Amino acid sequence: MLDDLKLQISGLRAAMAALEPDGEKREELSSRALAHAAAYLDEVPDAPTNRPWAEVFSRRLDPEFAEEGRDAAEVFDYVAACVDRPGFATTSPRFMAYIPGGGLFHSALGDFLAAVSNKYSGFASASPGAVRLENATTQWLANVIGYPAEAAGTLTSGGSIANLTAVVAARDAKDPEGGGAVYATRFAHHCVDKALHISGRGKSPRRMIATDERYRMSVEALEEALEQDQAAGIRPWLVIASAGTVDTGAVDPLDNIASLCRRYGAWFHVDGAYGGLFALCDDGRRLLSGIDRADSVALDPHKTLFLPYGTGAVLVRDGRHLLEAFSASAEYIRPLGDSEVGPSPADLSPELTRHFRALRLWLPLQIAGLSAFRAAQAEKLALARYFHARLKEIDRFDPGPTPDLSVVAFRYRPTSGDPDDFNERLLRHVQEEGRVMLSGTRIDGRYTLRCAILSFRTHIEDVDEAVAALLRGAARLEG
Ligand SMILES: *Cc1c(COP(=O)(O)O)cnc(C)c1O
């Protein structure tokens, strides 16, 4: 009986050997992966920003999931042809659509190291070094926005979960029974609606606060709404301001909003997923004045610190609120306790087991140095002003308001026909051409084009190319 079992086990062990490549095989696989990455990066400067979907099916793996392993070269080739190429090239210097980021190479190496050591970053007791990096990194982010030492935060998968986490902390702190009112402008990101819905506050009284001529929250309108609710016996719960809206990059007047929130006892949350981290550079910090007075802030290092997708951050000014909302008493873990490295990420977020995210942020900050990040951000702000100034010189463009941050929302004024339709077609022309990627939005019904300059790879010649692509497209459509 025992012998049979031993025989069976040794057979299984032989059959699973492919899961543990030996030194030579590891060398072969990793040099293949590195060569693949290098070839990809060599193409980045000139590759189109938009490639056809048909490329997804330019090759097939047949059967898609085979019992026997394939030759690694074949698998990597498949990824290059059918995954890396089709669709948007978010790594391109000419990708200026939505909110870009670029994807730092150092972060890819950080992910590799995090996956190899597989450190358990949920609890300090399991990996004090990993949790120390998580905490050092969130404390650094807290410093960047000017938060005090008692702030706490955690790295999330992105801005949506960061906003959700903040809304849950705000709910537990200020709206445990429900019924409190929520205030935001029509430019609040739709993930805020999701966050309210998931946190059981989707039916809270909502006040849509008017904006000024530059699409920033009107302080007067907010005060009026707060006053009216208070007079009607409705408790102001949560004010959600934007530090950089997705549509136009507008920064709400954070300082004045903070004062109103104090006066009316509301929780002040800032969605800074796009713009909050511009606080790292001098120009940005001035624009974001008052962000340090928010009760909570959502950030997205995968945008404004150029990381590959998969890293947001939430910070809560009084860290106890985050701990109170998310520290669960998992008895089998708790006795191990926390250590002097600080709170465990699992006590500050809905996640338990998680990706060791800090390394992909910490590594580039260490290796490239902070000044490179500050310069890159300042360059993006200047490039947005440059793009705006260039459009201003061209007769038929309405360049819109001077950008607060690095998004320019603009329109082309066609000689005839419906301008909304024309702008939509102009965007499609530029996108299909594939040289420069821009995006569009509707602002109060008007179709508006957007140029969002945020990739660390985007430099002045790329912005000039964007102007050239628009002029080419407009000339073609004007016939
Ligand atoms: C990107 C963004 C979000 C959503 O963040 P994800 O990382 O995409 O989940 C929320 N708010 C703003 C202002 C954003 O720019």
C-alpha cells in the first residue's frame, strides 16, 4: 500500500517537473523574456499608437491550452504578435489619450523581483521588510501631498479602489446610519458613483454642484447647497472634489472647499487619481494648495508617477479612520501581531493576500531619483501649455481654457457643418491614422477633443506631431 503510493507520488513528481525549471532553463527563459522586452522597447519610439484588432488573430495556438508544454519561443512570439501589438500602444510617446502613464521599465523589474521572492506583503509578521517598504512608500506619498505623520494609507490596484476605500472610511466615520448628503460636480469620475453604490450609499441624497467657467467647482454653489441641506435638517456627509478632472484636468478650489467642509462638518475627499501627485513638482504643488486639508485623497501612481497599470493609493489624514474601517480580527493571524515596521496593509484595505505593490514604486524612486520625477512632471505641465499656445496660433482652433494641469480640452471650428460632428470625425481620422493617439469627450453636449500629456516618454517633438496630425486631419476633412 505504502509502496504503491510512493510509486504514484514519484510518477506525479516527474510529470510536474516542468514547473520548476533548473538553472540552465531559467537562464534560457529569462534571457528570452528580456530579449522580448528589449525588442518591444526598441519599437516603441516609432510604433503606431493604434493597431488593428485583426492582429489579435494573426496567429493561433492550437489547441489554446495544450497538455504538453510548447517551445517557449513560440509562446513569446505569440505574445509579441497577438498581444503586444494590437490595440492602443499606451507605451508610445505619442499616446496622449485618456490619462496616459507610460509604464516605467524599473517597475517591470520590481514586479519581477516581487513575484520571484513572493513575499507576503499583507502582514508585517510575514514579511517585515516588504511591509516596511509598503509603509515607507505610502508615508512618502503622504509627505508629497503634505499630510501629517498620523496619516495612513495603502497601495491599491488603481484609483477606483482607492476612491472606494476612502468612501468606506468616510462612511464609517461620518455616515454610519446613512442619510447624509454627497456633493460633487458633474465632472466627478464615474468610479465615485460605483464607490457610493458598493459602499451601500448609492441612494444618498446627491447634490450636483455647479462649476465656474473653467469647469472648477463653484465655492458659492457648494456653500449654498450645504446651507440649504443644513437648514432642511439633512446632514452634509461627503464632499468629493477633483484634483484634476479627467475631462479637462480642472483642479477644484481645494483650500476653500476644505474650509466649507470644516464649517459644515462634512468629510472632504479629493479624487486626485489624475492630478494629486503633481504635488511632487513646484508648479503642481502651488495649484493643489489645500489638498493637505482633505480628510482623504485618492492617487494613481500608474498615471502621474508613470508606473505600469495596477497601482493606485489611498491616504487618510487621520489614519485611525482607515484602520477602523478595515482592520478585521482574523484571529489566526492577529496573535502574530504587528511590529515596529508599522501597520499591516491587510488592516488598511479590503484585501488580505495581495501583490507586493510597493516594490514597483519604490524601485524606480530609488534608482531614478526624485528629481527625475519632478522634472518629468514639470515638463508635462509645460508641454500642455505649449500645446495650448500652439493651437492658439492656429486660426481654426478654439484651444479652450489655459490648462490647470496637463490635459488640454479643445475644438476645431470647421468652415461649415456641424462642429460636434466635425470634431468627432477629426478625432477618428487622427486615431485611425495611428501616428498620434488623442481622445474626446462631451462637455455639456459639445463634442470636445482632449490632448492628455502625461507619459514620461512624451517630449516636445511628440506634441508638435500631435498638432501636425490635427492639421492634416482637418485639411483632409475640410476637403
Ligand atoms: C483614472 C481616474 C480614476 C479611476 O482610476 P483607475 O486607476 O482607472 O481605477 C478616478 N478618478 C480620476 C480623476 C481618474 O483620472
